[in-house]
Amino acid sequence: MAVTPEIRKLNKRNTYLYIYRHKECSKQELASSVGQSLPTVNQNLNELQEEGFVRIAGHYKSTGGRKPMVLQCTPEARVAVGVQILAGQVTAVLLDLYGKVLSCKILKESYSNDEAYFQKTGRFIADFVDLAGYPEERLLGIAVATQGVADYDHKRLVYGRILNNYGLSSDQLSAYIGRPCILMHDSETAAFAESFHRPNLRDSSYIFLNDYLGSASIINGSLYRGNHGRGQLLEHVSLVRGGRKCYCGQYGCAESYCGAYGLRKMSGLPTEEFFRRLRSQDAQVQNMWDEYLDYLALLLHNVLMTMDVDIILGGLLRKYMVPEDLKVIEEKIRRQTDFDIPEQTITLEYVTDYPAARGAALYLVQDFLDHFET
């Protein structure tokens, strides 16, 4: 029976993805694992090598005959650009297919919702891509993460109070970059970076402890975006009735109590100095930290009672937190519930450098892998 073009494509796809997921393998292992004959495997490998997706990286030890070849995916066969736009800077990263950062550049520029800013930012991104030197056909795309909720198509921001960037469209940036781009919520991309680099990650709620609080959920290995693209917005859960005013105009939102900005406002200290004093046993600062953890534990308790998930703490405050802090949070949660809160329910993020920008690029990498076809 003749092999149809669809089956040939599927065989080739399975060949590539097996090598990608296992990092390296022999031809014999590959044929056995994907259930293909050696002639079919040879044909697929020849094509994948010609197209630059697979390479021979040496030989295994001989077991009596010819030394088996070590097959690997070529990490830089495709690259992706992730960008994070914050109030005071723009961060651009270039990643390979395994999520390795190949280059990174930062532009210090105050955000302004006008054409002059978009022009400067677009030129910065375009120059970053050009200097990387990769041919256009190897560029998977450009994904821009920012503090704003994007629509389902990643073409327009439908909410953006922090930067006042409501209505920003990908077309506005693309016009100055000279290449298409997509827009994403930075909390979602940071969460996606965790999911990509932790393939065994269970259903999780990611809490972005930056100046402004952010959140996102990973369900069944994918970003949960909800019915309207908002996904998870724990930052606007009402934590204290009639409490501090939030930038959204409401009072008592978790944003005002659990973000790094809220901690600085409460203490009057820069973040680094706050934690220096905390670890030096400053009693006043310790009391402030305990109060902050009370609010954070209350928020996380609400999450755990709403969704039976693990929790990942990331962002600015993550790098100052220690395992003992997690134990304190877990104990505070246990006092609020009859349900068991196992150890390791709350962990610190794995991706600590440029998580939002990296996650934006990884979103493009994952899309490539999900739809691999040459």
C-alpha cells in the first residue's frame, strides 16, 4: 500500500519530535521507538539534516559493530525573539529551540503611549534582531509581553491601566519593527516559561510578585486564558474590604497588599534594603514582613480553595525569598483551612532571568513544535 503524503509528514514529524524531546538518540533507538522501518527513518533523517533541523554529533561507543551515530536536533535551526515592555525599560531576548538565551539587550526608556515611543522601541527591537544575524526564514517571530491584557488573537490590548496602554495594537509596533509581532500579558508569558522548562509541572497558579502583582494559571500544560482572554487576575481579587486603593479604582485589591510596590510603600524602604534588614534580624522589618506574608497567605489560601493546584511564586520578590519564607506561608495557610496543605505545594519559580521576555519567545517556540511541518 502506498504511503500517503499525510503519513509521510506525520512520520517525519514524529522523527523530529522524538529527537527533540530526548535531546539525543541513535538511529536504531529512534526506529524502534517511533515504530518506523530503518529505510523510512533514513529518509526522514536525510531530509531533516538537509533542512538543518537535525545533526550528527559524534558516535556512541561500539557494541561490536559500527559505532552508532549520535543524533541531535540543531538548537538554532529556528530562533525566537521575546520582548518585555515595562514602565522604565524594554528587554529583548533571543532564544533557541530549547529555550537557551542566545543574546539579550535592554533599552532604558520611559513608557509613553505615543508614536515617538513606539518608533524608538520598534527600532530597538529591529536592530536587536538584525544584529543577531539569523536569516529571516529561521526567525519564528517576535512576541511582546507587557503589563496589559491582550485579546485572544494577541493583536490588541483590551486592558492596560498600569501603563495606560489600552488599545495598543501589534500593528503599531510591527510598523516600526518592520516585522510582524504579537502582544501578550507578561504574567502569562512568565508562567509559560515555567511550564516550558518544567515539563512535569502539575496544574499551577503562577503569582508574579513584581512591583505590580500579576498572575496566570497553567492547566493541563497550557495557559488558561478563560472565556474572554483574561485568564487569571488574582491581583484584583478583593482581599481587604474597603482597604487600600488600587490602580484599578477599587479598594482592597490584592494588588495593593501583595505587590513589591505595596511592600515598599508599607516599609518606606527600597526592596534590597528591606531584605538586608530583614535577614539582619531587624525586629521592625520582621514585623512588616510577617504582615506582608499574612496578606499573601490569605490570597494563596483563596487560590487553593478555588483551584486545587500548586503555586509558584516568581518576580522581583522571588529572588529575596528563602525556603523558610515558604514554610511560614504554608503554616499561615494551614491555620485558615481544614484541608491538608502538603509541603512543596508552594515553590519558587525556576526561570529567574527575564522570565516574561523569555516566556514570550517560548510561546513561539512551542507553537512551532506543536505545528512542526517542513
